[in-house]
Amino acid sequence: MATLSVSHDTSDFEVAAVLDETGQLTDVCARKAYHLLDRQGFVILTGLLSPREATEGLRIVCDTIDDPKRERGSFASNVDIEYGRRDFCPLPANDDVMSFAAKLCRRAGKVLTGFCSRTRPVVEISTLTSYRGSSHQYVHRDPYGIICMFAAVDDISPAQGGTVFVPGTQSENQEAFDNADRSGSPATLFQTRCNMRILRHNLTSLWRMRHDERLGMKAKEFRDRVFSRRYDNHQPNLLRFFTGKNPVFDLSRLRPSALWSLFRQRNRLNETFRLVQAAPKKGAVILYRSDMLHAGPDNKSDRPRLFFSMSILRDDVSTDVPEEGYSPHSSLVQKPTTLGDLLDRGSAPT
């Protein structure tokens, strides 16, 4: 992330998955995972899936990506998606997908049900893929009140990106979340400092891409990613930045009072916050709270970064599924699914 210091040591946030005779996390394991998710905002369950199970998830993801008729996501990094730098697409609610999702929910059920009762809806099941040349997302928060799950169906290296988290920045409640951007809090200042450097990093990377034939930048791609009027909150779009059209990061975040606070509190920010990049091994599963600060880095490798993703509504929000930031498959919209449906699906866990 340019000159920002990012730790790749995730040992403080990892819990080795140990299953009981029913195929769920043991009570001790689940309590530790719940504590990390509640206090730090995310946890990595290493080895929750066996290599064979993860490979099955990889097949499901690749089958979807390879289908030219697949539905496309309408959220996050839309310009990257158009130019083949990312592929965010919802997964159909067919037997393969739902069985795989059910296995994940049963394994981590004791953690999930600490935040989400059985009646809570599954907001989305999708696959998140990034390719070489994608932009580094700005550090941001997703809509409040979601528990998100990323299953690594293949090994992920730091060069492929993974996910960057700012531990401990989750909101206490909906009101705190709604006021976060206006509060001038240390977390908001840290987010601004990160995004200043991400903007510079993305612009530098795109300029270099123009002269790298391997990356195949199309004629209008540089313009669309830097100067377009089109909606996209995660591009280094200077037009939207200077006109104040990007709610995640624009010029209004750099008003004199904010810059002065950044300077005065620079040591405090360094002591309070840290960036942790999770690049999990095959079979690991990340659980994180949507209201914490996080970002999807750019992929610097020739291998795509693949995740199987699922989002479930928490108990402390209404039953209304948020429209912004999520694109459920039409089959999931037509036949809504709850956490309880997935926990009960199929035979006893294996």
C-alpha cells in the first residue's frame, strides 16, 4: 500500500479450526473466534475446510466465472469489472452453491449465531475475484449490520492482495456507524491518511500500466479510471475526487482542519491503529464485521485472487436487506434463504 506500513502477520487474529463430533467448531474454539470477531472485528479460521472441500469450492467459483451468461455484481469497483480487472458476481442459489454455503455455516455456526439468529436473511452469496492491474480499494466500511465470510478456495499470496483490515475499528452501534464519517474521530483521520496514499499509489500504478504491454490496457481504460464522470467509489478518479462526488474519499476529506488534525495526531494514530493484510491459505475462512475499516488491495501477480463470499444480516438491525453494496443473485431474491435454512440443510455435518 505505497508507503503505508502493512503487517502480514495475522497470528493474533487466527484460530485453528478444531471440529467436534458433530462437525462444528469445538466450544473452546468457537469462543475464541467469537471474542476476536467481537473485539477486533475479524477472525481467520485456519483449516476450516479440508483441501478437498476447498477444491470443491474452487470448482463452484470457476464454473460461475467461466459462464458467459452469469449475472454480474453492481457494486464496488465497477470500472475494474468492465475492464476485466475484477469479477464480482453473485452465485446462483443452486444445489452446489447452497450445499457449500451450508457446510461453511454449520462449521462456523457457533460463532455466527452469536451475532445472527437463525431467522436472519442471507444477504448475498458471491465470488470475488481480482486480476493483475486492479485498483487498490479505498479503506472503507460496508453497510452496517452484516457478518461477512470469505472462504479461501485457493492459496492467496500477499502479491495477490487478500484483504486489508484495521483491527478494532468496528462501530459500537448503528448510530456510531452513521456518525463515523462526520465525527472527525481518530479512526476517520486514519482512514483519510490511508486513502491519501492509496490515491497516489493507484495513480502511479495506472500511469505505469500505460507502458506495460503485458497488462493490455485498453484505449479508454486510463481515461475511465482517472477522469470519467461514471459512478465508482474505488477508482483513483480525479474528476469525482475534486468535484466531491466520491463519498468514500474526495477533496472534502482534506479540508484544512482535517489536515491539521492529521499532523497533530500523527503519533497517536500510529500508536492506536495498524493495518493487517490477510492472505489466507487454502481452506481458511475469514469472518469480519461489515462496519470495520477494510479494503481489497490491488493484485500485483499473474494469478487471480479468488474468494467464495457470503453475507448474513445481524440481529441488531432491521430485517431490511441493504441495497447498497450487495448484489444477490436473482434466484436468491426469488427464494430468500435464512441462516437457519443453511444450518438445517442436508444431513448431519461431516
